[in-house]
Amino acid sequence: MKTRIRFNQTVFIALLQFVLLSTNALAHTTPNESADARQAVVSFLHWYKANMLSISRIYLVDQKPGKPYAVNFKHTERYLSSLKSSQLLTDSYLAEWRTYFKQRQEGFQLSPQNEGPPTGFEYDLVMLSQDVDAQMDSLKTLKIRSVKVNGNRATVKFFLLDDYEFRLIKTNNRWLINEILNLSAE
């Protein structure tokens, strides 16, 4: 009977340690992951505010008088390189913009345009808004509404004059933004 009690005590202690360690690991991992995902979004927004002026000076569309608009692919690569320098965006996010620029060029070829704002470029491409200056000016009032982490993916929803959802992927132990949605514009 002593052997049985010792065995049960040993098993019980081992199980208790396992449960405590598992609970402790979950308690520390989840809030840290959420906080890290949240911080990646906040860091990107502050980075973008600091760099927005220089990035906005990169003209993505050639608008020569009397000629149809054309996407300037050399400049789009400079634009994407500038965004990549934040070190907070996935290559997939940047590749989506390359595809977008090619599609817009095809659009200009199918329906030439030579006046007015170039179709598809009449808003800030990062924040997907025409009020990006006001948004960046109000960054101190940023309201994170939710952070959800599921494995190596996270979703951060916030309000910054519009409702946003940033989708992140954890790569090499860092949260990177993979998709930006302006829910108010959809």
C-alpha cells in the first residue's frame, strides 16, 4: 500500500507540475503575443507617420501633359522599398502591391486617362484613406479595439478616424503586417 500511495503521490505531483507549467506558459505566452502583435501595429503607424511625407513624394503615376497616365514601375519599386524599410511588412504584402500596380497599368492601357486623379491612386495606399494626414495627426487617440492571436497569425482591430483591421503573421519570432483593411471604406 505504501508503494501505491507513493506512486499516486509521484503521479499527482508530476501532473500538478505539468498543469502549473502549462497554465503558466499559456498565461505568459498569450498576453505577450497579443502585446507584441499590438506593438507591431503601433510601431508601424508611428513609423508611417514619420516617413509619410517622403513616401508621398514618390510619384507612382507619370502624368505628362497630353499623354495618357502610366504607372512608373521604377518609382513603385522605390515606394515599396521605402515601405519595406519599416521592417514591419511581409514580402507578401508588398507583392500584392506589385500586382495592383500591374493591374492599374493594364487599366490605364484599356481606358486611357490624362486628367483628374489617376484611377486607383486617389487615396493613400497604405491607410486606404483620403484623410491620412488627419489620421496620423490623431495617432495619439488611437483606440485598439481587439487583438486576437491564433498560432502564428494575429488580427489587430483599431479605430483611427476609420475602423481598421491589420492582419499579421509571425515570422522569425517577429510580428509582421500581412494585410491592411480599412473596414470603414469597404
